[in-house]
Amino acid sequence: MSERSQPPAAKAAKAAKPGKPESRLALVRRARRINRELAETYPYAHPELDFENPFQLLVATVLSAQTTDLRVNQTTPALFRAYPTPEDMAAAEPEALEQLIRPTGFFRAKAKSLLGLSVALRDRFDGEVPGRLEDLVTLPGVGRKTANVVLGNAFGVPGLTVDTHFGRLVRRWKWTTQEDPEKVEAEVAELFPKSDWTMLSHRVIFHGRRVCHARKPACGACPIAPLCPSYGEGETDPEKARKLLKYEMGGQPGQRLRPPADFPGQPAPPLGAA
């Protein structure tokens, strides 16, 4: 049997055997091939937070800490009806704001951040979300990850979003051994052209949520298995692995209530829907 005709699992098992250390050039080539394969698998990859403007994306990203994008998307419609602008949110009663965002968890700390960043936007940025990382990270509750989400998806400024999914996958793929998000960002950034950073983030995060899970990755259903040095950490049987797939890959609703037109899955249900 030729290598080309081998099934993916067989190719992956062969690729997973330890060999000589990977050269820098080989690492770059493998990383960029993974990105191309993910682009073919998820041509519709996108930010999974519903938003209509930079302020909504900023608020939604702050709310997404320690919860799912789905829960944020189910919570923000009522929030943005009540407080559509930074000026409105800056004037909110803390208790009223807390109740609106309670479903996202850690609602007191998040309400404090939202009030603080809204006041800062009102007083320091004329009610507009700034389009520079150095300005965004001065806002309460906004770090590099949140800033890169906003820059990449609201302003078209390339950035890497190093969330838990991104960090887990790039370590499994041996793109980096770093644990600190800023060090992960710096090392992965060196492997790709800057123009690739935002879409690479979406594809990696999509793959982490759908296939390469934290506890039991679906190795046997993974489109990049032959390129993965960690193949075999999860379920390798193709049939069993397919049962582990999530969201549209597993025939289930996605995380957005209002997904892009090219999304192949089902919209998520609103809060409280059966």
C-alpha cells in the first residue's frame, strides 16, 4: 500500500513515531500546512460572539471569561437593549447591570469591569472604542487577548487570540512549549505572516472546540491527524471519535444566535429556550 493510499489513522500513527528533532524550517512548514488544512475544514471560521459594533464586541469578550460564547450570546441581547452605548453603560446602576449579566458568572467582577471601561471610553476616548492595542489594554478588564479579539475582528488589525483552546492546541502541535499567553503569542507569531494571525486564531479555536478537546480529543476524526505529534492522546477509533465531535461537526447548534450566512450549522437557541 502506498503512503498516499493509506487511511488517515495509519498515516497519523506513522507520523507520531518519534524521530530526529524537527528543524526550524520543518516546524514552520508543518505549522503552515496545518493552517491550510484547517482553512479547508473550517472555511466559515469566525468569531463566535454576536456583535454589531466594536463596543458590543469589547463587552461580549469581557463577559466571555470563564464561560461559553453561547452563554454570552444568550445574555447580550437584553444587555445591549438596555445599554447600547458606552455612555449608557457608564451611567448604569451596578445592581441592574449585575442582574443582566448574571448568567455569564462572576457577574459582580464583570459588572465592575464593564462600568470601568465604559467610563473610560466616555471620558478618555469620546465614547469610541480605540483601535490601538496600547490604548485598549488600559481599559479595566481588558488584556492582550481581549484587545486582539477586538482589533482583529472590529478593526481588521491582525492579532493572535491566545485563549485556553489556542494554547492547548499549539502545545499539542509542538509549535511552542510556553504556558504564559504572551510568550505563546510571541512564539506562534514568528511561524506565520502577520496577515494570517486573525484567521489562524479562529481556525485553531474552532478546531479546539469541535475536535481537539481538552479531556478527550477526537483523534480518529481529526483532519490534521497525520501532522499532529500528539496523535493518540485521544480516541483513535474513527467511529468512536466521530461521536465526540461538537457543534456543527457533530450535528448540533453552534454558539451564535446570529451566525454568518455561510455557517453550515444551526443557530444557537436564545436564553431560556427549550
